[in-house]
Amino acid sequence: MGNAVRPCAPDGDLAKAVTSTRTNLARARDSYRSQKKQAEADKANAQLSRENARQTLIAAQNTADLNNSDRPSLIAAAAASVASAQADVAAARRDVDNTLLYAPVGGTVSTITGTVGEYMASTSNDTTSALAPGSAAVIPGVGAAAASDASGNAASGLSATRPGGKAFISLNDLSTFQVVVPFEESDAAKVQPNQKVEVTFDAVPDL
């Protein structure tokens, strides 16, 4: 049996085949390297994404823990704000109730010191206007205490033009009277405590 004879390719075709093979090999090598770098980059990005997600989870957990720890103090602060608002409402209601004046005892208003629009301080002073008893008319002038009562009423500010002194409102019990009667000095020795007397008034008959 004879040997088979294989035809030989021309030198030019062989060179082209070698060149084509080398070119394909280089392209395959470059493609492999590119795909390998892309795979490494995708792996690194995936690791970075996982780490970012883990950090986000930790931050969310820390925020939740912080809110839970601050909740009692926040509730206490809100409760304090509500209590303060309730106190303001109570004070406003008290101020409204205080627009009406109530006398501590029964009696009749004899003098008023002060007119509408004047400021009444905690301690009355002489800048307020005295009103005539039984009317809303302002008594003109400030006047001074009469000589007979200057020593006893200087501190209170009582005078003919300021019968109520420094008091805003004076209450009197009209069922009783206090009478100031002048008498001669020569009769002073004859006056004794608890001595019975009879007093009549020209201006008030049968009294």
C-alpha cells in the first residue's frame, strides 16, 4: 500500500494564514483582558454598593435608636409646653374675672379715686382723679388736708378735695356714724370716757 501524498500550500498562502492567526490571537487576548478588567470593576462596584447599603442600614438604625432614646425627653418637653399654655389660659381667665371688683365686706361706696382710662398702680398715688361722692364728676384741684386733720391724715392723703385719700374706693357702713364735735378747751377737763351725751344735728331733723 503506497503513502498518501499531501499537497503543499504555496508560501504566500501560508504567510497569510499565520498573520491571520496571530491577529485573531491578539484580538482574543485583548478581549480577554478587557472582559477581565470589566469583571474586576463590576466586582469592586458590587462590593462598594454592599458597603454603602450596610452603612445606610447602620445610620438608619442609629437614627432609630436616637429617636427612641430622645422620645421621653421630647414628650416631657411637649407636656411642659401644654402645661405652660394651660397656665396662660388660666391667667387670662383670671384677668377676665378680675375685671369685676368685689368688696371684701358689705358697705356703700362713698368715694372713688380714679376715672376711666387712668392707670392704677399697685400703690395708689395722687396722680389719679378724685370723684365727687355719688357722681362721676372729678373734684377740681388737689387741695391739702385741713389743719384739724393734717397730722392724723397726712400719710393717707385725706383732704377736702380728696376725701378718699390714696384709696381707690372707700366703703362706709351707713348704718353707723362717727361724729367729730369741737368744744372749748375749758370744757376738756369735764369730758370723760364712756360719758353719755346727747347730740343733735341741724341738717338732719329728728336725729
